[in-house]
Amino acid sequence: MSKTERLAIAAHLHVLLRRRLGRVTDVEWMAENDDYAHAMVRLALGDHDHPELVAMGQRLQAMLPARMAPAAAAPVARPV
């Protein structure tokens, strides 16, 4: 994955989110920050009325590293 490709997909997703949902996003931050990008993907995937928006969200999601399970879900070792 190139940075340019991720930026292009983020820009396209930004336009779709703006047109379809009226949401303004930060394209550069979406291309740089994985947490923000995951949040924008969740937003895009949540709108099933717009298949193009869902498809672009899936394209960005495929470029992102997998989310780690929350630390709170990991078992805690207790002293004996």
C-alpha cells in the first residue's frame, strides 16, 4: 500500500461522506492516523443505503492494519 493510494481513497471517501451524509472529514488525517481512518470506515459501513459509500469504506478498511483487541479483554495475571 502506498501513501498516495491511501490518500486517494481517503479523499474519495471524504467526498462521498460529504455528499451522502453531510459529514466533513480530514482527508490528510484519515490517510495518516489509523484510529481516525477506522472511525471513518465504521461511519461509511454503517450507511447501507449508499452502496458506493460502503464499497469505498471497505477499500479503505482493506488498507488499514487490523484492529487489536482491547487490553481490558485480555486476562489479568493475579498474584498467588
